[in-house]
Amino acid sequence: MLSRRSLLLAPAATLIASQAQAAGPLKVAYVYVSPVGDAGWTFQHELGRRAVDAALGAAVKTSFVENVEEGADAERVIRKLATDGNDLIFTTSFGYMNPTLKVAQQFPSKKFEHATGYKRAANVATYSARFYEGRYAAGVLAGRMSKTGVFGYIAAFPIPEVLQGINAFTLGARSVNPKAVTKVVWTSSWFDPGKERAAADTLIAGGADVVTHHTDSTAVAQAAEEKGAFSIAYNSDQSKYGPKTCLTAVTHNWNEYYIGRVKAAIAGTWKSGDVWGGVKEGMTKLAPYNAAVPEAVRKDVDGVMAAIGAGSRRPFAGPIADQDGKTKVAAGQALADKDIAEMKWFVDGVQGKV
Amino acid sequence: MDDGVMLVALLVATLRAAAPLILAGLGELVCERAGVLNLGVEGMMLVGAVVGFAASVTTGSPVLGLLAAMAAGAAMAAVFAVLTLRLHANQVASGLALTIFGIGFSALFGAPYQSHPITGLATLIFPNLSGAHPLLQQLLLVDPLVWLALAAPFAVARFLARSRAGLLLRAVGESAEVAHAFGYKVVRIRGFAVLFGGAMAGLAGAYLSLAYTPMWTENMVAGRGWIALALVVFSTWKPLLLAAGAILFGFVTIAGFQAEAWGIPVAPNLLATLPYAATILVLVLISRDTLRLKLNAPAALGKPFHPAG
């Protein structure tokens, strides 16, 4: 009796489910690690969500939960979103990796996408961006704008993603000024405006005339503006914090990626996988230049961005030496993706310790 | 750039980093000397930071901003005072609640002010700061609040040691019953001490949002309230030691950045722990005399006072 009943019910349930999917809008949810704010990592994901809304209108129904701590709390939030009938859930911080996989296992009919992670499943895709490509172009810009050839880099933690940025920036700067030096100062915190500020002050006092950062606040752009030094911001456009001195920003842009994935989910062509996009995919861009950047420099930096996008210029193409002068990448070769992803060393020209 | 400028920059940055710790720490010190433990410093600093910022932006006057921040900090402290002094709620729990409330409230209240860059106090006073000679630029960065933070420990020390009101405040912190028996209004005196602590925490918060990093972002105090609290204990409740501890903490933080900027190879993780390790070590060494420590700790600290009859 029981088996007959379930036999009868099963196809009916599938029918209802597929009808619901076809009729109503696709429900898409986002989980953010910090408040949305007006600049930074989470803000860029939120811009992506809004872009999905704008592009797909009534075909989707998006929502987000902000300020979700990584760990047990994340699992609860993700499970709630899945139970609430969301069909596609983007979890946008590295620490959501295991919670995402755990919930995904319990909801095999739902689709999940985890940013910056490396564990996947049939219904869990991962995505990340080669921000170092934008960093390289920013390095070229810094190299052209600097008088001292000394750059300050305020960084949070020595993890591969941060080291990629520092190295690419330095290589970019050295491509136009072979004597350029990047001084790295660690703040040991993703977000502490006071510390970022003090670090920037110290670097500027020490002769750096362009500062950039891999932290989450806008303090560095502001410190540079106050001291009359140039800055290159990260994550979001921060020109209003440095109207005279913030040259540009290496920005994150998830808009096209999110629109594409949501469209695929609606069309039923969504598949799990891993995307590591860069300039070509539009995932990293440069914010509009400051008025202080001369026309010739703009053209050159735009050229570098175009070359990276076309694949004719690769930031980690040899010859590259490490801090001890040892050859890491021979001329004519380029670093493999795996080695980039696991980067744990500094290129020649970086002053600092991993 | 020459080393002279670097050295001055190091000193100036040290004082700027220490100022909020001194201001908030002094407030808490006075509060604890009266026998009240208020763990809400972080929350009061956040509310001070956001209210000071908002008032400064809407009125255009940083002085009004600072006053508003002090009032906001004191208002938070007043809630704490009513809970703990009138209703005899647990001080530790109430203080923690105050911090949690402060984090949430400041985020809510501050949301519309997130994207509002303002001119820092130093640049406001000297508009030509960015074009000044590097050495002069450094000196001009020492704004009035830093000077206040340097002078205040002496004033508080003098108040506690030499004035009648200070003596009363300490008496209440040592033995509320005895002070009560002598006819002094224990709850009122403690209330004033708590309000002072709140106002100072509010001022310290406003220093962060108006002078140090002239902006408002959520949670921008980033744990400085807790460091101020720890400094109070490690300084054995002495204002001058507290200031010394705060300056030491600031110095080791900034010197770490400086060492990296100079190219001295130190592991970043070690540098991150150094300020804490150095400050604790030095203050513990200074106050290793257990008898003196016991004598200095306010005997009635954290104990609720129920007047008999």
C-alpha cells in the first residue's frame, strides 16, 4: 500500500515541482559576510545582485542576507534560504565553503555557487576572479605616476590571493620602472580603519608616493588625500575619498557572471563547475581615472588592460625572480594556474616578508 | 626621505594611535575607581563615533560633533547606571549588553552616513596640510584632541589624589557601606563616575570618526574599547601608568609598521602580537608588587551597593 502510494505520489510531486519552476520566477538568494555598506567586497556582490534584477526583471526574485558569520551561523542561514524555496543560492565568502556543501547535500534539487572556494559537488559550483590582472595594470599606472619609485602596499594577511596582488602590482610597476620597490605593511586584519590609516601614514612618511591596499576600508585613500600622495583603491571605486589623489581602483565586477548563471538556471542549462575569470570576463576592472592621470598614461594602462584581456600579456610571464634573485619563472614561460593559486613567495622588488 | 622626518612621524603616529585609548581608558578608570565595572566601553565608543560624526556632518561644526558624542556616550552610560545602580542588575552582564547594543545601534543609526567622506580635524584646522613640508605636516597632525589626551591623565591623577571629590569617589569605590554610613550619596557619586566614563568613551569614539580616520564605517572602533579596558587593569588603576601603557601600545603597533616600511624582515604574525605582548609585559613588570596591586584595586569593584534600610 505504502509503496503504491509513493509510486503514485512521486510523479505527481515532480510534476508540481517542474510546473512551479516553469511558472513562477526563479528565486535567487545571496549570502554576504559583511554589511552591504557603500564600498568593499560585499558591496560589489550586491551590485551584481542588483544587475540580475535589472537584467531579468520579473523572471527572477532575488534576496540577500547580510552580515552572516562564517561557520555554524552560515549553515543555518543557507539551510533556511533553501527551505524557503530559493532555487539558486550564492554564498559569497571563503568561510562558507563547508556549510554550503553540507546544505547542498541535503537539497540535491537546489543549485549552489560558492565564491573563492575549491570544493565542488554536482549542485555546487565555485567561482572566483583573477584580481591580480587588474593589479598588474594598476602597477603600470603607479610606475608611470610615481616620482620616487617607492610604493606602499597595505595588506591584511599573507595568503595566496593577497600575495598574487602584491606580486602582480610590483611586476606591473617594474615593467615601466625596473627600479621600483613595493613596501608591504601587514595589518593582520581585513577591516580596521585605524590600523590601515596608521600603516598608510607610515609608508607615506617613509617616501612612498603611491599607496594601495588589500584591506576592506576606505582609510588608505583618505590618508593619501590628506598627505597629498597618490592612492590606488581596491574592491570599489573610492574616488570620493580621494577626489584629488585616488588615481583609480582595481574593482570587482560580478554583474555579467551572475546574470549569465541565473539565465542558465532559468533555461535549465546550469552546470556545476569552476570559473576563474579575469579582465577578459570583465570580473576585474579599473575604475575611472583621476583627473591627475595624463592622457598618455591612460592610453598605456588601457593598452595593458586590453592586452591582458586578449591574453597577449600575462602578468606572471617570465622571466620572474623571487626576492633572493632566484629565477622562479624562466623567460618564455608563464606561471601555471595551480602555482598562481598556491603562491607563497614575493617577486624581486617587494620589500616585506611572507 | 630623511630619518628625522621618519622619527617625528613615528612619534606623532604613536600619540595619535594612543589618544583614543587614553581618553576611553581614563573614563573607565574613574568609573572603576568608584567601584563600577562598565564593560560597555566599546559600545559607547561606537555610539560616540557615529553620533559625533552625524552631528559634525549635519551642523558643520566638529566642536558640536565632539560635544554630541560626549552626550551620546553619557546617555549610554546613563542607561547602564540606571540598570546597575538603581535596579541592581549585574554589572558584567549589563556592560556586555551595552556593548552589543552599541554595535547594533551605531550600525543602524550610521547607515545613511556610510558614504560621507569628511575633512579630518587636522586638515580642518590647517587647510594647507597636504602641501606643507613633511616635518611640519607631521607636527600639524597632532590635533587638539591629542593634546587633551596628553594632559587629561595628569588632571585625572590630580583629581583623584588631591581633591575632596576625588577622595570621596575613591572612598565609594573602596567601601560603599562606610561611605554611606558617613552620609555620602553612594549611588549619586557612582552615577557621576559612570557618566564621566561614558562621556570620555564617546569623545574617544568621536576622535576616531572625526580626526583619526575621518569617516564612519560600521564597527570602526575595531576592539579599541576592549584594549582600553585591559589597560585600566594592567595600569593598576593609575592614570599616568594608563597613559604610559596606551602610548607603549601605540608605539609598538606603529614601530611594527615602521620596521616593515624600513625593510626589517619580521614575520607579520609576530608583529601583530607584539603590541599586546609588550604592553602586558611592561605593565605587569611595573606592577608586579602584589601588595600594591591589591591596595590599588578598588575593593568594592563590581559589587552592587544596597543601602541598608
